[in-house]
Amino acid sequence: MCKRTDPAPVTIALDSLSWLLLRLPCTTLCQALHAVSHQDSCPGDSSPVGKVSVLGLLHEELHGPGPVGVLSSLAQTEVTLGGTMGHASAHILCRRPRQRPTDQTQWFSILPDFSLDLQQGPSVESQPYSDPHIPLVDPTTHLTFNLHLSKKEREARDSLTLPFQFSSEKQQALLRPRPDQATSHIFYEPDAYDDLDQEDPDDDLDI
């Protein structure tokens, strides 16, 4: 690979990553893209070199989810095109170091002279980004217990009075006893084995 000496930024456009991916191993292509895009940070070289950006076109329908996911993880900005010429969309995903990924959708149409007419797409509520190449797993699929209650079980739960919940009658009875309410007394009769000596029973121990 030749060494760059021009300090100006450079953009390398690859019109078909699919053509390369069908003829090269995925690991070889990823290593080559990484080496090309990091020419501006060569170790041991202090000469100023402009940033190198790689722009590549990939047809997802020609490849499996594995290679597409690996190439997607290398990209700092990923644009997914869809729709028709009259009403097309571009889903833009930006990944920045030490920041959360941001995504947005831009609607446009292609005019007869191949210029773009940007349109105002339908309002979509912002949602957290989820990687389409990672299948979503429902955590409640293989549970050994039921998370939902039937109508009968819900009624039984609502009608249950917990022992630590005091009603207003119990609170009044405990806080304000009635004059005619009998008070409780504790009667204790010591037996022969009770030690009622007030002195320390361990004072004879040499501790």
C-alpha cells in the first residue's frame, strides 16, 4: 500500500462492495477497509496527513446477515435506501466514539433530471436504536411462572386483607382504648430453676 503525503482529506468511493465481497473472504475485505480508512493514524509517523473516508455501496439482498452485520459494525455512518423513485427514504445511522448512536429518516424523490427533491416525511416518534442484524429475544418466553393474572385471581388478590395492614377500626382500638375495654396483665410465677439473683452470674470467671 502506497504512503500518502498529501495533507488534504481524501474520500475513496467503492461503487460495489458486493462485487468485492463475492470474490474475497469477509475478513480480508474488512482488514483492507480498516487499513485504508486508518492511513491518517500511522504509528511512528508524525507527518500531517488528511483524513481518509471510505464510501461503499452494498446490496444487502446478495449477502447473508453475518457479512452484512460485520461490515455494518465497521461503518461510522450507515445509510439504508428504500422506496421508489417517486417516494424514497434514506435511513441514516451515525455512530460516534463514546456516544450513543443516532438515527433519522429522510424522505426524498428523484426528479427526471436525477436531482433530489427533499420531502417532509411522516412524523415518527423517536425510538431507541436497535440493531436490525441482532435478533430480538423475548425475555418472557421460557419462564417457569405466569406473569399475568386471570380475572378471578385478580379479584381474589384485591379482596385479600394483609395482616400488617391496619384498618381504621384497629387503629382506633390500639391508640384510643375504650374505658370499658378490659386491659391485659401478665402474671409470672417463678419456678425452682429460675435464677433471680441480680448480681452478675459471671463475676466469678477470670476473664
